[in-house]
Amino acid sequence: MEGWPEALLAAVLAAACGGLAAVLFAPEGLPPFFAPGTGLTPLKVGFEYALAAAFALAAVLYSRELGRPRTRPSAGLAAACLLFAASELPFTLYRQVDELWALLGHVYKALGALFLYEALFVAAVREPHLRRARSEARLSALVAALPDPLLELDAQGHLRAIHGAKASHFPVPLDQLLGRPPEALLPPQAAAQVRAALERARRVGVEHIPPLALAGPQGEEWFEVSLARLSADGGAGYLALVRRRTAEVAARRTVEMLSTALRESPVGVVLTDEAGRVRYVNEAYLGLTRGTREALLGRAFDWGGAAPERIAEAGRALAAGEIFRGEMAGRRSDGSRFWQRVLAFPVRDEEGRLISIASYHEDISAERAREAKIRELLRTDPLTGLLNRQSLAERFAPLRARAEAQGAMLAVVSLDVDDFRRINESLGHGAGDDLLVELATALLAGLEPEEAAARLGGDNFALLFLAADQRSLAGRLAGLLARASLSRTLAGRRLTVTCSAGVACYPRDGGEFEALLRRSDAALYAAKQTGRGRARLYTAELSERVDRALLLVEELRRALRERAFTLVFQPQFDLRCGRLVAAEVLLRWHSPELGPVSPAEFIPLAEQAGLAGELDAVVLELAARQVRAWRAEGLVVPTLAVNLSPRHFEDPASAERLLAALRAGGGEPTQFELEVTEEVALADLEAAAETARRLRQAGFRLAVDDFGKGYSSLAYLQRLAVGKLKIDRAFVRELDGADGANRAIVDAVVRMAEALGMTTVAEGIERPGELLLLRRLGCHLGQGFLLCPPLPARPSAALLAELGGTRAAARPA
């Protein structure tokens, strides 16, 4: 029935128009509608009813469209039709034209005309305008609601209008932007991109410009532009939607940065899904495991080939939502082993669901190797590779258990190199280190694999080995000393190096390592007292001797600091005329703890403890002070002879140290004669000759003490240029014996000295017969109890005063 109301209305209007035309132009041809006196004719009434029915039908048809989507003013038209239908009914009732019915009919027709006007003219014209206004309002609201500005550009690209813009979008007021081309608004590169995009939009209708970087008030801003042509011919202009993409670009850059950081990280990174399947690995992890992505992605993560129990431990921690930290041993794809430090943690989304496991893997193989090396260094001696003291102590308990099981002895041996300090000082510490390395190799060669050797420091070694009985112990010990005491070439010189050893045994000498080691040290000390290349077993007596020696050394150090020594003077007389010509300075020491200590005991201890040089310096200083005191009394003081340790001659710088000690006491070198034993020949002869030259240049005179007891080499006598030989008392004693051997030796020494221009001094003259023979043999000087015993300072001063420093006529007679 679509369109029927309009068709019916049109038909009615057409009929009305036709009827009007007939009335106006051919009234004579129309049937009568009104009869005077009687009123309306039946035709007229029927016609009016027909019109009313037609209008009513139209109203019904229009009313049926009221529930449908509104495409025309159906309500107004229906109302108009109803009013028109109602207007026809009064026209069927009047008899006179001036009756109320006729007026009422015209009123209804006027009302219907008003509704018809409202429906057809007012509604038809106003509604489109209202719809357009509403549409424009919605469009304006939509544009205003846009988060990004919408720009209108003219055909030349000049900015024509800005929609939906906020002042924050632009760094300058909006009115300053209108009418300006892209080149005036954008940097050159961005403007060129916009121009190229406008040209493409002109051709194809739309174009998209990737994000552009523009300088904004808060720093660099990024914008993305979409262009659309406004007309088909491209001449009307363009729409440009500008979207701010700063946050997205920053996020993308952050993601790219994180991705690059993961990719370039020196630490291996692995990401798995919630089921533990590998989804990502970086290059560092592939380098760590030497695997490939193809072999890892999509497969269950094996934690770098870690042990199952470690994987399970990590899994339990992660399942509990905890962070796992730990170190794992892994296996690379090529089968090699490595160590890794692992940090793993669960990754959850915003709702708390597990989406991944992230793990970091750091290669700590080198670190583990360093730690192992450090542990090895802590357990071993870095020079020789032998065990250190702590490690040797740890080896003692299992060896003791083995000795108990076998019914054997466990020997704890202390061993060191004889005169090692002299080797170090004369040949250098490099040569000494080479010797220690060779010695360590030799010692290890004499031990079984389960036995142990250690270097405790310096040249001190300790060994643990098993021996079935005393004979076996002696044999093994002799073998070790034989291996350790061989000729070696050090620093280009061939030397015979010997070692000494002390032994304490479990269970005879104790049950604990430290106690046995102390007792083997005591035995070593006793062995070195008896000579070179010796070994000695521990006894209780040795322990007491070592304890005393240790106390003596400690007391000796204190005495050196406090200068707690006294001097006595052994006069030397000219055997031909009896004149006092010199005096040997002898040192005496009375310890507050130990009482009087013999020089025969504390001087060797000073040598062994490295205190000999300091002791000699103290003697020179005290002797110089005494000389100054005697001279202050007006006494003429003879030459004083001071004994020196041969070690001074190993270091040419010792001459300056001795001079400094002498000057500290206020003495002069010309007043002193320095005596040294023949052991100086064992040292570096070149160094000894240089030291002797410096001492002579300083004003000292040199003498050789105990000549004939040692090497008696003419070569070193010449090199050192000594001026005096002291004949050892061993040859003076029994000089008048029946066999004459000592007489022949003394005679030879005297004649040799005269030939070399040296003075001879006989020591230890105690009997008149010895003195008589010495005079006959031509010995120049003598000393001993027969002539005069050693005297303290005051009696010595009395002697000097009595003799006037010239003669002792009664004493040598």
C-alpha cells in the first residue's frame, strides 16, 4: 500500500480541480447541487459523503504509517484528511447557505488546510533543515571529540582550518597557523614528506605519512598524518588527520632498546612459556651452550644441560613464585662442561597469570677456575708446588691411621739447606729459588704417592713418610739426604749443596702433628750444630736444648737493642821485647734470665739467627766508646782487634755499616784491626775482596784468625791483602810435644808469613815451653793466659798506665 494515500489525495485534488473548472467555465453543464427552498440535492449530499469517505480512507492509510520509520509527515497528513472528512459532513446538513452548518464545514476545511500546510509545507521544508543542523551538530561533536586534530588544507596545501584541536597540540597560537604552507610550519625534511604525500593523495585519493619527528615544548614529539582528497578532481583541498605518536614511538623504541639489550647482553637470557618451552634465547646463551636456536626453540628448557636434581630445585622455587638463584654445572652441545650462575623468576600478566619464566645465565667457568686456583694456592707453596703447612697437617691424620693399620712408624721430617742464606746473598734470590725448586723435585722423587712433602717457608721443608722399622727409617732418610745433597750449577757456578734433617716419629715421639713437627725442628737444630749434611732423631734432651736456644735468641735480641754487653781485652805482646802492641776485644754477656752466657754458645746462635752483623756492629761501637774513655784519661791505647763474622765479606755494603757503627761510638778506623776466620774463603771471593778493599780504604787493618784450622788458601790471603796471621791455639798447644808436628806447622806458617810480609800472632800461650819455642821460631806476637788473661776495662786501664803503653818486661819473661 506504499504511496496509496498520496495517490488517493491526488485523485481527490484532481477531481476537485476538475469540478472547480466546470463551475467556473461550464456551470450550465453541471447537475444542480442546491434547490432553492428545499436545500441540497441528493447528488450534492452523495458527493459530500463520497468526499468525506475518501478523506477518511486517506486518514486511515496515513495513520497506518505512524509506527514505521518516518519518511514523510504521516501524522500531519492523517490529521488533515480527518479534518477534511469532517468538513464534508456539515455540508450535507445545511438548507441555507448562511446556516451554521455551512460555516462549520468551512471552519473544518480551514483547520484541515492548516494541518495540510504544516504537514506538506512547513514540515517538508523545516525538517530537512533541522536534520541538517542536527547532523552538523553531531559532526561538530564528533570532530571536537577527536583526540587528534583534523586539518583542512586547500588545493595548494595551505592550512585552511583546524578542527578538534587543543592548544597543547601546537607550540604557537592556532590563528598564527592558518593560511600557511607546510614549508612555513614544518622542518625542511618533514615539509618535503608532506608535499610528497599531498601529491600522492591528489592522484590516488588517500595517503599515509609515517611518524614525523618535530621539536615540541617538552622535547621531541612524533606525529603520524593520514591525508584524504576532498574532491575527485583534486582541486578543492585535503583533510589531514594528525595523530600524536610520541608515546607509541617511545614505547617502540623502549621495546627495541630492550630487545637490543637482550640480544647484545653478555649474559645469556632465556624466556620460556608457562609450560617451560623455550620461546626466546639470545646470542650470549647460544655462545655459552654452543647450541642453535633451532635445537632450543619450542622444546622443554634443560637449563644448559644441568643435573636433574638442580633443575628440580629450580622448578620448585619457581612453582612457589620465588626467585631462584644458584650456580649450576652445565654441559654444552659439544659435551664440554662449564659452570653457570643462574637467576630465574616467574613473569605474570596484569591478572596474575603465569605467562613466562625468564632466566639469566652467566658463565662463571673462569671464576670457578680462579677460585680453584686460589684454593690450590692456599693449599700449596706457589714456588715449588709442594703442600703448605696446613695441607701437610691435613695429610697427617690419614697417614697416621695407615701407620696404625700397618704397625709402621710415621716419620715427620724437618729439612733445610745448609748455608742457604749465604747462597741467597752471594748468588741472588733467583738462584736460591731455582735451588728450592730442584730440591722439591728431588724430595718428591723419594716419596710414595700417598706420602707428603711441604715447604713451610724459606728453605725449610717438612716430609711425612712411613717406615716399617728403625732400619727402614734410616735407609729412607739417607736416601732423601742423598737426593737433596747433590752438586748443582747455580747462577753459572758449580756448587755442592747439602741439607740437614731432623726426625720425630709417631707413635714414639708423640701423637699430634704440631708436637711432632716441633720435635723434628729440635732434632734439625741439633743436626746443624754438629755439621753439614747431617740427620738426627729427636730426643728429650734435644727439646731442652732447642728451648734454651730459642730463649737465648730472644734474650740476645733484647741485649742488642739495649747494648747489654761488656767487653774484656786480651793483650797481645811483642814476643821479642815484651812490649804491649795490641789487644783483642772479647765480648761478654750476662743475661738477666739465663745468667752468664758463653760466647761459644751465643755467637754461633747469632750467626744462625742472622744477628752476627748487628752483634759485630755493637762490639765496634762499644770498643770505640772505650777507646774514647781511655784517651780522655790520657792513656796511650794500642791497636784493638775485633772479630768479624765472615758474612760481612759477602756484601761490600757492610763496610759502610761498620764505619757507621764505629763513628756512632766516636772511634776511628785506624785504631782497629778486623779479624776474620778462614770461612771467608767459602763465600764469593770477588765480593770478599771488594769488601776488604773498602775496609782498607777506610783505614782498617785486616787479620786472619785461627789460621791453619780451615782452608789455609794462599789465594784468598793475596786477594784480601791481610797484614796479620793468627796461628790457631790448636797448633800452639803441645808445641813442645815429642812428635814435633805442631812445631813444624808453626814454623812453616811463620816462614810463609815472613815471605808474604805478614805478622804472625800465636794464640793461647799457656806454658813457658810454648813461649820459648815461639820465640825461637820467630813468631812476632803472642797472647794467652801465660802472658796476661783477658782484662775488664778498668784493669786494662791500670795495665796501660803501669806500662805506659811501652813495655811489660816482667810478664813475658
